[in-house]
Amino acid sequence: MVNSKLTNLSKYLPSDVWEKIERFLFGINQSTPDAYYPIDGDRVFARVMSYSVRNKEDCKIEAHNRYVDIQSTIIGAEGIDIFERKCLDVIESYKSEDDVMFFADPGKLPYVSVVNNPGYFTMLFPEEAHRPMLKTEIHNTDEPIKKFVIKVEATIL
């Protein structure tokens, strides 16, 4: 897991991957439509989405096998709990077409919790299960946040 300013993202990516992602980042803003955005075929792509953050009990714990997530907000703040996935019980097995599996709430504290604010990102690796969509002290309302998730094929990192 990496949590840092977006201005530091290039430090964690190969230069050719960073150059493609940088073009995407310079093109998005608060009015960017919620949609899928190809960056480099199925190796690197992004999704922009809007939704209301929720209480912990209303959020799923998920993990991915093929892609690393780079998550950041454009509007609002979102909490993310992060767990070692090997310590969790699977409740929905892996679906390769969506690159996702879901886990039971372990009833214990995550090993780290972060808050994404505009200008910051969290990078999540396949061995890390995560519970996004969490309300935070900063953003504890039903007013939707807007975020992006960049998916980078794990084999190129």
C-alpha cells in the first residue's frame, strides 16, 4: 500500500506507464463524466465514479488479482480500510471478468485505514484487501463524492 500526494505518483510507476497516466490525470476535473477511460488497452485504464460514502457495515471488503488500484477523490473525502487478504474469509469467489473477490468482515481492525482527499492517492496491491466507500470525519454526509480508480496490470509494476 502506498498513500501519498498525486504529485509523487510517478515515483511508483515505470516511466512509460506514468506518461500515459499523466495525460489522463491532466484531463480530468470535477465535471469529468462518470465513465470508463482507456489509457493503455487492458493494461491500464481508469474509471471515474460518483457515489455516497457509507457506514462501515454497509461497505464490502474486496481484492483484485490482476490489477493494482490507484484510488483518489476529485470531490470529497473517502475512507479506505486495508487488510491482509490472506487473513480473511472469502464470501464471493474470484470473478476473472471483473477481477474481484469479496471477503467477510473479519470483526477486527484493518492494519491501516487511510482517507483519500483530492490531490492524494492510495495504491493497493493484489495481496491487500480493501474496504472503500467509507464515511470519514471530513466527509460524513450523504452528499456524493467523485473519485477515480486507475487500474494498472500488476505484472508491469
